[in-house]
Amino acid sequence: MQLARCAIHSFFSGDRYLAARSVFCLLASLAIPAVITAQETSTPEKPDATVRAQMRNVKYRFSDKVSVQINFLNGALVPAGNSEFPILDDKNSFKIRIDTAEIAISPGDLANLLNSYVFARPKSPLSGISVSTVNGRLKVNGRLHGKGDIPFESQGVLSPMPDGKLRLHSEKVKALGVPVNGLMDAFGIDVADLIKSGKVPGVQSDQNDLILDLEQMLPPPHLDGKVTAVRVETNSIIQTFGGTNPKPKAKLQNGNYMTYQGNRLRVGTLTMDNADVTIYDMDPSDPMDFFLDRYKEQLAAGYAKITTDFQLRVFIKDFDKLGPVKVSTKNKEN
């Protein structure tokens, strides 16, 4: 009983994370933000302490305006820095290594990411960004703030590189409705110099193409995997990991879920050896809507159980079905 109380309490000590910080050239952000690169990091892995991870049909929210759709993901939580094992409440204590996955983002979520985070600083050179898909290409509209808010439009193609990074090749660029030679001509010296000088983490220029290293661009927990294919559909930008047509591994569970197994894992105040934690969707009729910043509320609307083998099973309510947040009298007094 004490173990069960400890397990449930641990799910009420989450952290706040995933605020996009990278400032980079407009189309440098056109790859799925949630997601992902094969670039090696300077942080050494500790394979003996990795915790296996699997996700199925999860709408994973990075903020209240930005989310990605994880159709499937197989990989592991790998300790990072000085951490001996992953601590879910410390996003710097681990990275997510992706073996195989298919992850998508909508053009609307991508535009929200660019406007709300990437180009939200006061002196941002770009503003009013919108994203759409046209014949398998990305179409981006916005304003060049540093040039008197003149409108621009660009269409580009994303493709994976052998090292797992992404190449963004712009085919059409217009400013004030007039075609220009390419990205650097449209954006001007200020943005171009930022890229060429290396002051924009994870972005390099190759003539008018941009090379994207999303592991450096995204905040922790860092996502580490090799992008092998990218496709742009009517209302979705989809990245594939682990082969051009990777097959999902057999499901560990039924329904929509996230599961973490093996080795040591800390969740809140609970540290588990030979961890076995699964988070289930209480309504499997649609994707699990999960928001780490607000998971305490999702858990409060659901329940948790401990099995006879000390497996932790958590059932949460979708974030978009929680309704208005209720503030207690105690919180108001504080």
C-alpha cells in the first residue's frame, strides 16, 4: 500500500519544459520540430542504464499550441550528463534515442511553433508566419520584419541526408511578390550571417540550401535518431526513422500508450529498479493527448494501479478533454 501511495504521489511532481529557444533562418524550422536527427552528441551514452521505450498513437504536446503525432516509436531513454539513470522529472538527465519511429506535425502546429517560440523575440527578423502544403512541398508565408515588414513567400522540398540530418532546398522564393534568387537574397545579410557564423545552433547553409541538425535545435530532452525519409501530405509533415519503410515492433500493450521498461528509472519521488511503467489512454477511440506540463491534471482525472509484480499502470484522461483548470483556494492564498 505504501508503494502504491508513493507511485501515485510521484506523478504529481512534473517539470516544465520544452520551450523552443533556437533562432534561425525561416525555412530552417520547416522540419518537424518535435523531431529529430542522427547527429552524435558530446554526451556519452550509458548503454547499461538505458530504459526501453515504446509509444503508440500519442499526440504529444510540447506546449498548449504545439504538438506532434507519434504514430509509433521504439527506442530508449539514455542517461545524459552526470546522471546514472533517467529521471523523468529532469529533462537534462536523459535523451530519447529513436530506433524506429513515424512522427508527424501539422502545418498549423509548425506555424505556431515558429510564431510563438522560434521567432518570438522582440527583434526577430521574421513575423506573421503561416505554413501550408502544396503538391508535396512546404509553402511558407510571412513578413521580413527587418526590411519594413515586407511580405515573402517560399516553397521548398525536404529530404534526408546520409547522416540523418535534413536538407531543405528552396525552389521558389518571392519578396513583395517578386521572385528573388534564393533564401539568402530574400532574408538579407543579417540572417545569412547568423547562419554562416554558426550563431544559429543546428543550422548550416549550403548555397541556397539549409542543413538542419534538429538534435541541436530542439530543447531537452534531446531526440536522437536517424531520419531516413520525409513526406509531405495534405495536412501533415511526416518523418520516418530506421529505414525507408520501418515496421513497428509488436505492441507491448493494447490501445494508445507510452511504456518504459528495464533498468533504473525515477518518476517523481519514486525510483524503480527493473522499471515497468505504462501510461494508458482512458479513451482509446482517438490518440492519447499527452501534455507533460499538465500531466498532474490528467492523472488526477484518471487513476493509477500497482500490479502484484510491482508494475506501475497509469490511466490518464486526454488533455483536450480536461475542461477548464480549477484553481484551489490554497493555491489562491499562495
